[in-house]
Amino acid sequence: MERCLAPSILSADFGILKEQLQLIDEAGAQYVHFDVMDGMFVPSISFGLPVLKTIRKYTDRLFDVHLMIMDPERYVKEFAEAGADIITVHAEATKHLDATVDLIKNSGAMAGVAINPATPVSSIIHVLDKVDMVLIMTVNPGFGGQRLIPYTVDKVRELSEICKQKKLKLDIEVDGGINLDTIDQVLDAGANIIVAGSAAFAGDVKSNVEALLERM
Ligand code: DX5
Ligand code: ZN
């Protein structure tokens, strides 16, 4: 599977978001990772539809929307209409995961399913053949700048093996604590979509993104 970098704008400077998007674009990042938090599923509140609609016109890159919200099915259609290319919901946040995945696909977006560190890979086994991407959280969601939890890398390897056995071609995304020190281990384990928040936006954005891309 193709390897892509998804800088998370949660760590961007919101005052100059348009310029920051241009920088990651120029550096060659293929995706924009958009973290939506509701203060319920995770402790923080981040941003939502109005921000997505506003920045959608500043970049053609693929919008990778990570919904860290309870009952995400309530907003799938609106995020798809606002320009989300991939919509990822947490298995822990929706009562009817199978139906929510169908809803995403019917909205015209690609469907992703995310699992928290303590949620086993087996919990999503039955939807693997209908999703485009699985997001293995490598930290507990809610904040940027945390350290990667080592056992989550074993889950990436486990999922990658399952996909090989079942001949499933789906993207495996990792999110949380990915930087130049940790990127190699998640790539080796089989992840191909790499989210980077603080590693992309702290300091010189363009050179950060270029350095991460060079390792992929
Ligand atoms: C965490 C978010 C991440 C976050 C990653 O809950 O889902 O996308 O922005 O930030 P870093 O890369 O700094 O851990
Ligand atoms: Zn995220």
C-alpha cells in the first residue's frame, strides 16, 4: 500500500492556518488530518464543520477527518458534504458500527474505523472487508504531543497480518506520538498512513514535513 503523511492540524497555528496548509502542501504531504473532538468521547473540544468548510478551499489534498465524538453517525452526512474525503469513526463511540460504516460509504466518502489503545483488533474484525482504512490509535485520543504507547505497535502488526491472510487491501493509519524517533517502528509493523501533529507543526513546518516524508 502507498505510504502517505497526514499532518494533523490540531497542532497548527490556527491564526495562520491557511499559510500552514500551504507549507505542508509544498513540502509534499498527501493528506490533511482533521481532528474533531466533542468534549465527551475525549476530554477536549477542538473544531468542526465551519473550520473544515473554510479551509477546504485552500488545499486539494485529501481531507482525513478523524471524528473523536460520541454517536458520530449524527454528523457523517454533513462532514461528507463539507468536503471530507475519508471519515473515520471510533468503534467505541457508535452503537452500530456496521451501519455507521455503511452510512459513510453511502455519503460518498471513504470509511475509516478507529480503535483506542485498549480496544482489541478483534473488535473490528467483521467490518474489515467493508472499510477503506483502520486507524490504530498509538496514544489515548484527546491531545497532541503525547508519547506513543509501545504495545499499540503490536496491534498494527497483528492487523497487518490479518489483512495479508484475508487478502484485504486496506490502509492502516497510526495516530499519536509519531515523530522521527518512532516512525520506523510503525512503518515496519505495517502502517502506511502516518499522522503527525507536533512533529509536523512544532518549529519549521516545511522542513519537519520533508524530514518525515524522507523516512517513508
Ligand atoms: C490525538 C489526535 C492526533 C493528534 C496527534 O488525539 O487524534 O491526531 O493531533 O498529535 P501528535 O502527533 O502530536 O501526537
Ligand atoms: Zn487524529
